[in-house]
Amino acid sequence: MTDHGTQLAETAQAIVAPGKGILAADESSPTIKKRFETINVESTEDNRRSYRELLFTTEGANEFIGGVILFDETLRQSTADGVPLAKILTDASIVPGIKVDMGAKALAGAEGEKVTEGLDRLRERLEEYHELGARFTKWRAVITIGDGIPSDYCIKANAWALGRYAALSVEQGFVPIVEPEVLMDGDHDIDTCFDVTERTLHYVYRALHDQRVPLEQTLLKPNMVLSAKDCPTQAGPQEVAAKTIECLKNTVPSSVPGIVFLSGGQTELEATVNLNAMNQVGGSPWQLSFSYGRALQATTLQAWGGEAANVDAAKKVFYHRARMNGLARFGTYEESMEQEAAA
């Protein structure tokens, strides 16, 4: 392994150091607009910067947050005092990352299925992102469970793109986060989610191997193995933990340093409880961590409400959620801690 490779492996390990995980603050412009609408705040560039600045300057959050995924606009922004947001993170020993995909679009010849785009000129974009201070990347693929889907065609197309993206990221000095998300939309049971997640991860690791991606320089951001949103029988945390870990052990090589779960439709509490249950099982070869967006931000956003007067209160809420997930990394989280914090 080259020095460059050693550095990437160390960066990957730093992001998922014990007790730490990732804040996914890479909401696209349409997504953050929807989030802001829930609190009646206009999605202006200044409001978006103010909100992200609130998150990134929360004192003590770096005890639990090892990396932050940024959106293109955010990586280019500075605080009200003129300090680049990426520098704020780096100075706090938090690794700045960047979402580099261009979103999931309809997959030709596969009704109801999607493939993620964004490989065009990716090498050139990565060169610029490196200059702007980013040190890891993220690419999300979307796999839908439905009538007769996902097809092998859809899974393979997305796996190949993830491999290509990861190879380019490593070449340009980034730790790639590989995110194949099996959506929890629908009414399928946990066993169906298990089967599709297992099949997806098999293809993803085959593609990474074929494209010569050194796995110790990568992180995996998968869905948990869950019952679908509309499934009449909802699996509890212990079953989610057991099935998720079994699925990962069947598919993910032990050379991957960390698995950073997405929260994907879970409430803040569910995401923390499920992560905690997984870390109570023990015996996994990887760090079992988090890369949460809404599950770290939902109550913070409500507490802020777009008002400068609420910034300190919102920071307390964000710190609390980060701390709860930090405890879940050790399997020492208890729901009673939520009430203690509220009191």
C-alpha cells in the first residue's frame, strides 16, 4: 500500500473512531427546502449557511462526530465571520466530506427502477473538492423493493457505478463512502429486506473488487435490515440487529474498517435504539457506526426555527442527539437518558 493509501485508511478509521459517526448534512437544495418548509423558514443561501454553521460550531459535538458530509454549496460557504465551513470542521478534528453523485434517475428499460448518475467529469470535480478541503466522498444508489423488483440489471448497474465512483475517489485522495440504500418504502417483511440487501451487497463488493478498490480505504453506508414502513408486522430492535449483522457478515469483507448506517425513514429514537442493539450483539469485525441526516437533525431543526435567538437551544438539542448516538456506538444507550436530558 502506498503512503497515499495508508493516509486514506487512517482517515477512514478516524471517521469511525470508537464512539464517533457521521453527520449527513448533504441535503440537496430541493430536500433542504422541504425540511425548511416544515419550520416555515425560506430556503435562502443565507438561511442554509446559518443552519449548517449552527450544527458545525456546536461545542463538544466533535466527541461524537468524526465526519460531516457536505453539499456542493456548503463546501464553498464560510461562516458569518468569513471562516470557510470546511476549516471550522477540520479545526475541530472533524473530517469534511462531499456528496458527489447527481441523484437517482429512471433506469432505461427497467420500469420503477433507478440508477444514480454523476460519473461524467467526476475526476475533475474531485480535484476541485480536494482543494476546497474535502477528504471523503459519498455516492448513494437507490434500490426499490416492489412487484418483481429489484432486477439483477438494476442492482448490477448501480453496483458498477458505485465501483467506478469509489475507484476515482481513491485515485484522487478521498475515502469513498459506498451507499447502496434498499428503501423501506412498501409493505414487505424483514426477510424480504434481508434477501434484497444481501443480494445488493454481494454485487456491490464484486464490483468494488473488479474495479480494484482497496476496501481498507472505504466505508460502507447501508440500510439496516428492517420491516417496510407499511408492513403489518414490525420487527423489534433485537431482530433488526440480529438480521442486519447476519446479512453483513454474509457479504461485507472484514477489511472494511467501518459500517455507517443510514437512518432512512426511521425516527430519531428508532435509529439510535437499533444502532445500540447492534453494538450490544458484539463480535463484528467492523466499527458499527452511523451516518444520520434527519435522525440527528429533526428536533434540532424544530428547536432552531430559523431564529438567531434559538441558536444556543438548538445546539443543545443537536449535542444531545450526537451524544445519544455516540453512546449507542458502545451499546450503552438507554431510553431513560432521553427523559433525563429533557428534564
